Amino acid sequence: MSTTTQSTIPAGTFTVDPSHSHVGFVARHAMVTKVRGSFNEFSATATFDPADLAATKAEVSVDVASIDTRSEQRDGHLRSGDFFDVETFPKLTFVSTQVEQSDDETLSVTGDLTIKDTTKPVTIDFTFTGAATDPFGNERVGFEGSVVVNRKDWNLTWNAALETGGVLVSDKVTLEFDLSAIKSA
């Protein structure tokens, strides 16, 4: 017996529409505020089978050089060898390994997150936000999700001590996903 989300999401292959989606992050800065950023260039596909969640697959590829925190100086530092080293490691990827129904509205997607030269498993809880046919005849689905990771687990270790104690950049970073996808098959 399928639950609400599983029975509501249409079967098929979906491609994320980047102009109606967001892939970003939030990190604490200087111990007092949060910096929000996004990756402006990314692609993602998912194949969903409501009858067999084990057959459901998702892949995301992010162009790390497209990082945007609304500060060119900070973005340049994040692109450098101190953080992402985009010349050596231009892509950040996520490949699902397991999809499970968590509750009536949530799918837990476990997969391998690769940043730089390190791959670690993460589980992201995605809330299904709906399905609709847009004015152009495209069948769309929407999902929102987030996960908190420790950036040091992916060798993103640069930091600076503050005179008042603490550090400039938090170890914990929230990855955020707001995705609109179009059925392609």
C-alpha cells in the first residue's frame, strides 16, 4: 500500500528546471550572523517509480565556480584552494543510493555527496510540494529539502580565529534545495 507522497508523485524521469530551482547553503559567519549563498549553474535528473522506491534514482551536478554569496571577494575566496579549489575540482555531485518514504509528505534520499576529492554519504529529507501541468503543457513536480553537514568532513577546513574568540566560518553548513522538475520521459 502506498502512502500519500509515494502515490501522488507521478512515475517517470524528471529534469530539474534551474530557472525555477535553487541549490544553496547557509553558514554562520563571525559567530554572529548567517551568510547565504547559492550555486547558479547546476543540473539534476531523477527517475521515480512509485511502485518500487528502490528503483528511484537521482543525480545532481553543481558547477562550483557558479557560487554566489553576493560578495565577489568572498566568492573568489570560496573558489580558491582554501575552500573548493574549483580549478582542480570544478564539480560537486550527489548520486542517490537509496530512497525511502519517511512519512506522508517526505522522502528520505540517501546518497554519495562528493566535494573536492572526498565522497561521503548523506541523507536529505525532501518534502513533496506538489505536481502540476504548467501553461506550456509540461508536467512539473516540486520538492524542498535540506541537510546539515560538517564542511570539514569534505576537507573544507580553512578558517580564521576571531579576536573575541571563536572562528570566522562555522563548521556546520546547511545545504538547501528548492527544486522544480519537468517530466522528460
